[in-house]
Amino acid sequence: MSVPVLPKTLKTILVTGAGGFVGDRLVTYLLDHYPDVKLIVCDIRAPAERPRVTSIGADLADPEQAKALFAHGRIDGVERGLRVVRRFALHGIMSGGSEANFDFGYKVNIDSHRHLLEATRQHGAKYPNDPKILYVLTSSLAVYGGPLALPESHVNPDATPVTPESSYGIAKAIMEMFVFDYTRKGFIDGRSVRLPTVSVRAGAPSSAASSFISGLIREPLQGEESVCPITNDPKDPIIDTMRIWVGSPKAVVRNIVYTITVPAEKYPKHHRSINIPGITITTREILNALEKYGGPEAMKLVKYTFEPQTYAICRTWAGSYDNTLAFSLGYENPDEKNGFDGAVADFKEELLAAKKA
């Protein structure tokens, strides 16, 4: 898996949502691979301080706090008379949480991004002769829905309409349109990346409906029970037949970083949304990996409890996606070679390293 080459003029990157799992991994990747880059990281609670990192706690649903991010350090990356800003917007509330709390979901997944976009626009307007600020929105494949986006479906983005069936997916689709329109109007150089389900996620379970995909590995490998919410019966055929599109943390983070290196002219003129590559697995493959790395004792910790709301959301996820556009732009998919086993092996290595620390 290659390391993307950043522009030499890039000195400072702002990452919002840096306290979440993907945001934290992104920050670590940037620090590990780009020693000359400084970071400004933000979340509702200030993320942990690190060398070369300015950590900020801010509620971006407040437009004044979003605007104030530009007062912290040299986020315009002034270098040789050239102002370059790179910005990763990862903050949000996940799918299950958005369904459970409509108002809060819209506040976080729409209002805060809208305020950050507008603050970015106003900042860029101060430097009309400089390159447009590059803005990366992490979106979701939850923007798809309907009969063309079922677990048995293969989605061709050029032939599949964006018809989300959850508040989370609707919010992501709305913000993709905002990012494209701000780009079309020349306010920013924006692009949206739709992530596959990222697994295996370390840490505590999230409010995402897809959380069980990591949970079936994460909790049992740590001696804790985990729930499979798609059936009450471990022999249900759905465990073998319902397809799930996933990406490993390493592959997804690498591809998010790669997004800032893609020249603007390579994107289609009519949109700026890219489906990041992933692989298709089933719940059976997750359970097989659990047994391989955790043995029969870990398998005993899996409980089968059908959860209708989670299942309904899962039924709106397509099982595979065409990645022709992503590959043509230079995105990579190491998961095709390593499989889901590779992600589980990585997670187990992390657990062992944490015990030794």
C-alpha cells in the first residue's frame, strides 16, 4: 500500500471529528508519514495533545465556533507566498444515533458541516488570488437506497440514483450537494468520499447500525459478549447470504489521505463524490474469522438477538460497488488481497501491543 505524496506547499492540515476512531487514525497516519506537516485537530471535546498538533474543543453547530477555528495557528499554511489549506471534515453522529434522535442528528450531520463550509468560504474569500481551499467531506454509502441498493445488489454509481432511506444517509447526501455547489461556485475545491463500513474498529461500540460488524470481532476477542442483531438463530441462512461491503481501517485511512492529492481536473464535471474501494463479506465470514483468531471460547460470547431497526437499516446497504472511477483516480484496495482476515489480524496485533504497553 503506497503512501500518498502530499504537495510540497502543504504545511498545516485541519481535521474535524479528530476524536473519533477514523479521525484519530487519520491524525496518526498524517503524523507518522508527514513529519513536516502540522495539524490542527478539533472535536466537541479537545482531542489528546500530541507533538505538532494543536488540539481544539469546539461545537461546530455554533457558527461562531466554526469560524473561530481559523484563528488557531497558521491553518492557511503560508509557504513561499502561497496559501494552501487542506481540511478533512469527519465529524458527525452515526446512523443508529441519527435515527434515534432526529434533531440532534441534523444538528451534527448538517448544521455543523454547513457552518464549517461557510467559514471556509469566508476565509478563502480573503485570498482571491490563491488556490481554492481544498475541503474533504467523509460521506457514506448510506446515500444509496431503494431496490437498486439491497445487500444482493451491485451498485454502479453512474446508474444508481442517490435515494437514502435513513436520516444519516439523507444528511450525507445533503452535505455532498453542498460541497459540490460550493465547488461549482468556486468557493472551495471540494470532494466527498463515501466510506465503506470500516472494520475492525477498536474502542467502544458506536451508535452506527453497522457497529455489530466490528463488535462481533472486537468484544469476543476481549472476553466480552457481542450481539448479532440480524437474526435470533445462529443457523439462519441470512448469516451466509446477506452481503456486507467493508474496508479495513488501514486501507480507508490511506485512501482518505490520498483524496487531497487528486488533481481537481481529474474529477467528473457533474459531481465530486467518490466511493472508496472495499470488499464484500458475509456475517459467516466474520464469525469464521472470530473462530480463527479467538477459538471456540470467543464464539460462545456471540449472542443472537434480532433487532428490527438495525436489520431494516442493514437492508438498505448494497453488497458490492463498482470502483472503476476510484481506481482510475489512483485509489488503492489492499483489502482485495488481504481479505477480512487481514483486518482481524491487525486488530489482534493491536490488542497484544496494548497489553505489552
